[in-house]
Amino acid sequence: MPSAMPAYITTPIYYVNDRPHIGHAYTTTVCDVWARAMRLRGEDVFFLTGTDEHGVKVEKSAAAKGVTPQALADENAAEFRRVLQVFGLSNDDFIRTTEPRHERQVQAFVKRLLDSGSVYLGTFEGWYDEGQEEYYTETKAKELDYKSPISGRPLARATEQNYYFRLSAFQERLERFFAENPGFVQPSARQNEVLGRLRDGLQDVPITRTNFTWGIPFPGDERHVIYVWIDALFNYVTALGLGEPGSELAKERAKYWPAQYHVIGKEILWFHAVIWPALLMALELPRPRRIHAHSFWIADGQKMSKSMGNFVDLPTIEGYFAKYGLDAWRWYMATQGPLQASDADFRAQHFHDTYTSELVNVVGNCPSRVTAMIGKYFEGRMPEDAQRGGEWPARCAQAADAWQRAIDELDLVAAANAPMALLRDVDAFINRTEPFKVAKDPARAGELASILAQCAEAVRIAGVMLEPFLPEKTAQLRAALGGGDAAMPFAKRTAWGGIAAGTALEKCALFPRVEAAKA
Ligand code: MSP
């Protein structure tokens, strides 16, 4: 049964002055697995990604190339879109912050903030980190030794008149909000960081800029453009039409708010965990249910960086597709990635070993053994199981339960482990019952039929749970096991007895062995 509450999941929107790389691929894949899992459960899912196109960095990159910022944004947004297709990602919309629907609504939200007194005109004196487009007070700048904590470049002295968001007014409400929603930020280590910083006290934040023009004009004072981060955060609600209640967009999509998950990288947590909820409080809109801040991929033990040239970029990723296939890439992202509090190391050898030990030896080999024996002993027809599954129906139900609980918690490792453990149990069952020996004794034909029918059915059920991770290969597996209606809800699809006796089954080989990576 679809639950009454629709499921909305978002990625950060990506800067268009960058080329797609593993970081973008990772966050988007995590969201994609969750979105597919929720659809499999029959939920009403909306999965959003897109591009963040304003700001001084885009303006400068465009100038350096001798093109307009819009032309640069168009080109790179098209590239991000293309890449999502290559990755087979199932997002329901792709929002660009230069679209009129977004710009109009951001202006409407900012106007509301201004009218309600949450935004005011003030003067700032302090320090500016140009690369990050972030301002620091004297105290903070001193702490940083007047250098950018990100690029290490010197901070610039800045005096500016700007519009400010009255963040300080939300200190108490935010503290209460966090106390009442202990799981708001995941993993918990990240929530503790936010709470620590919150205790230092909140200061109002400038939300406009006057030193460049590539941004959304501030409503009523066009010398100012809206700060790119404020502009960007609103994408999560402009895509749903929340800034234009009554519009066609809102009629169709307003039901998806609040988001169940904003999935982000840990470096952009403060904006999402503190500024965003405060903005929503000021607008009297509901807060998202959860912010999941994952950690970083590093490469061969070192931080990935453009200057080091060790970024796992798109051509590198495409090399993995060519060698191991798209599903293998998804599997590595989802099961070996930095979803929790520690960074994950991307290594070619580790990728290869994971592929071989999990996909070739388990997900590939187990169905292959089972379908081969059914081919050999039962002419490729699903045998009749007089034992009606024996202990397997309960074992499968338990795996499906574990899978569902893991998906609720965005615990992709546990969700992948549920069907993997099931397949390993099938392998162990085959080793223990030795159907190849049973087959030699005609008197034990019934026993043989039960063993192999139970294996095939358990494999089918594991395959359902693997679908969000391995959409291509599980489609092949489904076809080999006689098809079945992929549109049925999860509970039906994981119920015992999906393959009728007599169904024609084909031998399947899902993951070919691949030669080891070169050191
Ligand atoms: N435009 C902002 C986000 C605005 S959201 C309202 C932004 N964009 S970004 O293009 O820099 O993308 C950042 C995201 O890419 C991170 O949050 C993270 O999801 C992902 N990653 C970038 N590098 C990464 C790794 N090395 N490892 C994993 N993910 C990282 O920030």
C-alpha cells in the first residue's frame, strides 16, 4: 500500500563552473537508489536534482572564456543533464536556477521575508573569501589567520551595504527544533557539529551582493543581486511551485513538501541544517524531515583535488562503465561509498575486488548455478515444490523486512546486505543439500525438485531487493526467471511463490569475470 505521505528526495544542485565528477555522480546515485527503492515499495516519489548557475565564479569563468554567463551555464547544465542520462539516473525533474520559474519564486520568497521584517538593509565591515563567496567577521577572520579555510588564499577586507537575513532571531527556535528532532541531521556526528556551532551563537547573514551582477535581482532594489546560496537553497521548494501557490506546478507538486531527505556532502551542512530551516521558519513553511550529510570520496588515500589531478573525473568513470558495466559502478558507489561519517577511499584494485567477490561470485554465480541445474535436471522448467518453500518463506520475509527498515534509514549498505545475505544462504543451502548428488538417485526426485524450486524462488526475491542497485542486471535476471510483473508492489513481489511450477527458466550469466586492474 502506498503510504499517505509522498516521498521527496533531493541532491544538492551542482555548480555549472565545474565538470561532472565522482562527487556529483555519488550523491546523485545514492538518491537514485533510494528513489528507486521507494518506487518499488509503491510510494509516490519525487526525485530532484539540477544545477546552481548564478554567482561570481560562473561570471568569472564565463568572462575568462569570452562567453556570457548564461551561455556557459547553458553549456554546462546540458552536460550535467547528459551525464545523468548516461548514468541511468531516474530523477523526476532537473531544476536550473536560471529558469524563470525559479527566479520568479525566489524573488517572491525574498519579498515575503523583507515584508515580514526577517530581511533588512545593513552595513557589513569584515573580511571576504572570494573563492567561497563567504563573509567573515573580524573574530572569525582572525581565527582563520585571514586566509580562506578552503583555498588558503588571503581574505580580502570588505565594507558593504547589504540586505541581511535576521538569522540571530531564530537562535532559540532552532535550538528547540534540534532538541525536538534529534535525528534531523544524519549521521549523528554531523548533528553534533551543528549543535556545537549553534551554541556559539548566530549572527545575521548578508543575503545580497553588489560586487557583481550574475544573480537574481533583489526585489525592489536592483543594485543588489541575491546571494547565490540563498538563491540555491530555494530550489528545493521552487521546483514544487511553493512560491506560487495555486499555480499548475503547485497543484501537481506541493504535496511533496516537506522533503523526506536532502542528501548533501558534509561541506555544505551549515547552509542546509541551520540557514535553510531558519528561512523556512521565517516563511512559515514546514522544515525538511532529514538532512543526510555524507562524507567524501578520497583517491588512493589522498584528498581529491583539481590541482593534484587525482579527481575521479568523467572520462575515468566512463572507463569503469566500459570495463565493468554501469550496474557495477552503481554497486560500488552505493555499498562502498562515504555515506556515513568517514571518508571512503576510491581505489581501482578495491573496485575490482568488490566486483569479483560480490557481483561475480555471489549475485552472478548463485542464479547461474540454480538455473543451470534446473536446465539440466528439469529441462529448464520450474520444478514443483511439495514442501511449499520449507523454511525459506520466513527467511525471505525477514530479509525483505530488513531491507525496508534499511531503506527508511537511507542505510544503503544494510539494504544491499539483505539480498546478499539471502543469496549467500542459497549458496550455503546448495552446498549442504548437494542437489548434484541427490540428482543421481531417481527415488529422491521430489527432494531435488524442492531444493531447486526453493533456490530459484529465493533468488528471485533477492533479485527484487537488488533492483534499485542493479537495475539493468536485475531486469535480465527477472527475464531469466520467467518475467513477472515488475509493477506490482514490493510486498507482493517479495511474497513466496512468484514463479509458478512449469515456468520456463533460462540459464543466466549476469556478471562476467573481468581481468584484474593494472597496478
Ligand atoms: N551548488 C552547491 C550546492 C547548493 S545546494 C542548494 C554546491 N555544488 S557542488 O557542485 O560543489 O556540489 C557539491 C556536492 O558534490 C557535495 O555536496 C557533494 O554532494 C558532492 N561532492 C563533491 N566532491 C565530493 C567528493 N570528493 N566526494 C563525495 N561527494 C562530494 O556545493
